[in-house]
Amino acid sequence: MSKRADLEQAFQALARDGRAVIDGQRRETPTTFEDISPATGTSIATVSQCSVSDVDDAVASSRRAYDSAWSTMSSADRKARLHKLADLITANAQELALLEAMDMGKPFSDAISIDVPGSSYILNFYAEAIDKVAGEIPVTDPGNTALVQRVPLGVIGAVIPWNYPLEMAIWKIAPALAAGNTVVVKPAEQSPLSALRLAELALEADLPPGVLNVVPGDGPTTGAAVGLHGDVDVLTFTGSTEIGKKFLEYSGQSNMKQVWLECGGKSPNLVFADASNLNEAAEFAARAIFFNQGEVCSANSRLLVERAIHDEFIALLQKEVAKISLGHPLDPATTMGPLVDATQASRVERYLGLGKQDGRLVTGGSRLSIDGSDCYVEPTIFTDLSSDAAVAREEIFGPVLSVIPFDSEAEAVALANNSIYGLAASVWTSNLDRAHRVAGLLHAGTVSVNTVDALGVTTPFGGFKQSGFGRDLSLHAMEKFTGLKTTWIRFATTQP
Ligand code: ADP
């Protein structure tokens, strides 16, 4: 049997339980929905559509777990259990990667080599951090001592997107749990299965019931119920800017919960003619937009290229595109899978039409049907765009690269910053002065020089402007899930 057939068989054998996990139990809900795989266009699970009252139960359970178990547990114990969960992710890597690939379309080869090990690594990082982050004793007047501690905030609501269902959940859950909070996760309706399996693994890792609840459902019902809940202390979200703004409203309409948003992007990649290796720059530029089907919030979807090298660079990019193999996510040869669902494919298809009107199509430009699924979109490049073209301004969240030529450094920087977003940016140059100068001028949470979209667990990730605020990853992520608490102690300086 081929490797693909083996993986398909392994996937068919999985339980694929779509029921919510609340208070340590699977829950049947009266309303359910079918989870359609973009690889086949057919249902792979029946999933709970959690109601407001299911969310109430989940939050109450997480509150109990916070008060009586998790926030009072010794740091050594909490750490051991999170490490155990990380080990269980590794032990169940194939299952999690299969769920991820079939649920949202990414190649299994990426899920098993990047998403799953990355999730386990990040969990271990925050587990280790539990007893490494200490408070402060500031300078105060004689007769006074002040203790400044970072304390957990309580119940965290985490609303997760579908592009990295497991990793995005872990980016939120790991620092939140390490800091001593409990979490209610609302996975995206397109891709709930890996988060639900994670909740089961958490119970196996001896996280007390309620420490990690997972409530699948749609955004307007279940997502809104989490965002509006009066007993959720912090809401952490990754998704579109449009929905991010809704969470700010939900907070104002309810209990003024803290809201942390990691939203959209239209990240620029600036390639100057003095880049030392254009082949490498083209290879990275292609990866920066086509990896994960372009469904990456920090994808470098705008390529600003110096006019003198424009044609040469486009030719190099075409060579890179020719190496991409579009196909079924479980086929080992696949390097780009289907988009997450037909709705997203239609959305991207609309942009393909707009790009053809406003610019010149270099390669791709079509939606395709493969294996009976019409969720595939070819890797596509448009050039000769003006910066006000829709494909050059709006987040497409698909494999579409918009190229804008520039003539000077100042123009490149102005074009790059002319966006409502400010998540990431990349710069290619061999001129050290220019690298520092341009990196300093770019409005982006992360600037990558002579690489693209660089990130790691030790560095903060997040944006400026309408890309949101608050940082995932690094020890800074724990700041979102803790509050600064000051305790003053006055004492006599002389013995009475
Ligand atoms: P995308 O555009 O990538 O699909 P969204 O911002 O629509 O991203 O979705 C990200 C997450 O927000 C998902 O879990 C989704 O269910 C949730 N969501 C969508 N709409 C709403 C809403 N009106 N209220 C609360 N949550 C929502």
C-alpha cells in the first residue's frame, strides 16, 4: 500500500470524537454540525454546537478548577503535569497530525514535522518557565517593603482560528496554564478535532477536570458566548481583524475583561537590488506566501521589489512555484493542500478575479478540483499592481502574492507602511546601514532581515495597528495572563 493509503486507513481508524469536553467529560449537545474535510468534501466528524448554557457550564467548571485545584497546586506539580501533556502530544503525534491535515487541509508532512513537535516544545518551554519568572521588590522608603508579584487572573477564554488549530491553541493555553489560570478554548468550527483531542490528553496528563475545557461551535453563538461571559477574566483571540473588534465590544458589553488580539496582516517583503543572494531571497519569498496554503496571518503577501531586479526576481519566483506540489494532504509528495473550506476557496477566488483586473497575472490564478474537492487554489502571483489595488491592500489568507515594484528606499518604506496592518515585515539587502535603517522604519511587530517571517518560542509575536496587541510566545506571553499585584508592608524601623 502507498504511504497515502496507509495514512488514509489510519485516519479512518481514529475515533474523531467531536463532542465538547467540559469538566472532564465528553458532552452530548442537542445541536451538532458536520465537520467537512477540505480534502474530500465529506464529513469527518459530528461536532457539538455548544450553546450559551454549555459555555456557562464550561466557565463554571474552569472557575472551580481554578479556585480549588490549579491555582493552589505547587508549581512543581503543575510543571510536571504540563510536561506530561507535552509528552502525550509527542506520543500521539501521528493522530494529531492526521486530524490537523484532514480537518484544515495542511500537508500531513508539515503537521507531523512542524505543528505537532512545535506544540510539544512550546508547552515544555512554558512548563519550565513556571518557577523561573519571579516578582520584584522595588525601592521604597525606610519602614516599608513592597512586594510586586505576577498573579494569575482566573478563567481565560481562548478563541482560536483554523490555520494552525493545535499550535494556536497551544500558544494561548501553555502560558495561560503555566501562569496558574484555567482555560476555556473555543476552536474554529472548521477545525475543532485536534483541540478536542488535546483536552482528552490533558485529562490523561492529570490536569484536573475543568483546567482545560473545549467548547466547539460557531463564532456568533459559541465564540460570542465566551466573549460576552461575565466570569471570563481574559479573552485571548487569534483571527480576523473584523472579529477581533467584536471581542472589544463584547468586553465593553459584559465585564470589561482584558482582551488580547492577534489579528490580520498584509505583511510586506522588501527586496532590494543589493540583496546578496536573489535565488535565496526568491526561495524564501515563495515560502513566505505559499507555506500553509498562504493561510498564515504573518504571510508575506506583499512583495515590494526594486524595479531594477523586478523581471529577474519574478522569473526566480516562477521557478519556485514550479516546485510546489498541490494535492491531497495525506499524499507525502504534497507541499500545498486545499484551502480550509469551500467558503474560503470562494473568497480567494474572488480576489483572483480582482487581481486579474488590477494587475498582470504571472502564474496560477485558478481554483481547482482535486479528488472531488473544489477547495484548491493554485499558487498565484500578480505583478504590476498599484498599492491601492484590493489584492495589494486586503488580507486574502490564501496562496496569492501581490508584487509592487519600487524605485527608491523611501518609496519602499512608504509603500510597506501604507497598510492598516502592522504584524510582520521582511527586508532583503546586503547593506548593513540599510538593513538597520529600514528595519527601524517599518511599522511591524516583527521585522526579519535576510529571512522571512522569523519567529521562535523565545521571541514575542504580535502586531501593531489593526494587527492587534499583546504578544504570543516568549516569556512576555505570560504577561497577558497575569496581573501585577502589589503588597505593601509597613514595619517599625526601631524596636519599641
Ligand atoms: P477567519 O477569518 O480566519 O475564519 P475569524 O476571525 O472569522 O477568522 O474566526 C476566528 C475565530 O473567531 C473562530 O474560532 C471563529 O469561530 C470565531 N468567531 C467568528 N465570528 C465570531 C463572532 N461573531 N463572535 C465570536 N467569535 C467569532
